Amino acid sequence: MDLKKYQKESRKTAVYQGKNKSYVYPMMGLAGETGEVIEKIKHVYRDKNNKFDAESKKEIAKEMGDVLWYLAQLATELGLSLDKIATENLTKLQSRKKRKKILGRGDNR
């Protein structure tokens, strides 16, 4: 599935207060779901000696799907295209690599 299609189709499942008028709910959801991904990985680190089994990966993938959903809703609320965001991000990273600036700090390097 491409990101343009995902953004369009996922929007059909978006039901929340302020839809089409506010970025607040998807922003909070994105932060929460990102935390859930981190929690799942933390449990693998702590309980499974940092060994990712099939079940762990399955559960982490579910949470990553939720991160993607909230990211898509946030992009839509802001009038942005996930496809364009992804394309521009790759262009930026490829430029940094070519210029040997992939390591380091700062957005504009």
C-alpha cells in the first residue's frame, strides 16, 4: 500500500472531537502510541534478554500501525501529504549521506 492511499483510507476510520478542525487529538494519540512502541521494546529488553521473538514483533508492529494511523491523521489535519513528507525526508537524508553529513546534529546540515 502506498502512503497516499493509506492516508485517504485511514481518514475514513477517523472519529474524534474536532476532526477537520484540530491537530490536538492526533498529536496526543501519536505521542501515546509512540510510548506504547517503546514500552513493548522495553519489555523485550528487560524480560527477553533483548531477543525479539515472533510474538513480540507482532505486538510491536500493531503499535507501529497505530503510530502510522495517528501520523496520517495529524498530516491530514495540517493539510500535509504523507507521501510528500516521506519523499522529502528521503531526499534530505540522501543529500546528507552524499555530503557526509548523515552523522551529527541539527536539522539543517
